[in-house]
Amino acid sequence: MKRKIMIADDDAGILDCLSTMLEFGGYEVTAVSNGSELLSMEEYPDLLLLDIWMSGVDGRDICKKLKTQESTRDLPIILVSASKDIEQSARVAGADDFLSKPFEMDELFLKIEQHIA
């Protein structure tokens, strides 16, 4: 059974690229461009890749909210950003890990495996 990964990013190019690479890597991928959709999900993925800077919504706030809800508390969340303070932002938001843009796909796959093995 394929592991499910959800990508939340408002950049269509990033969604397309990451989706293709992760599907090629053997994952089942869903993508959303509006982060607020994450707060009303009925079925959760095995891992969430969440961009910090999305139009209208701050990924850090979404992460904090998901980590306080019983149904999503244990959902592994990797925050992604080009911000130089991504590590601190991820820690404050309660994320399980972080990736600085730009990143290598090998690094992404390694982090994913660490959290859903």
C-alpha cells in the first residue's frame, strides 16, 4: 500500500514538480493550493508538506492548529520555506521537521522516510 503525502503550497509549479517527484518515488500524492482546506480534511495523509508562506494563510498557524487537534496531533508535518529562520519557525509552530528552499530531492525523501517509516 502506497504511503499518502499531501503537499500544501500556493505555487502551482512547486506543487506540480513535487507531486511528480514523489509519485515517481512511490508515494500517493494529493496537493492543495489553499492551506485553509487542511483544517477541514476528513481523511488525513501519512505526512504533510506545508509551505509557510501561502496567500491568505500562514502555514505556521495551520501547523499549530493541526497539532492541537486530537485527530491530527500525530500527523507528521514538515514545514517548507525559503525563509532564513525556517528552523525557528518550525519549532515554534510545532512542526516535526523543516526544509529550506531550495532543497535537494534526496533530502526531502530522507526526511519523509524518517517520519513515516
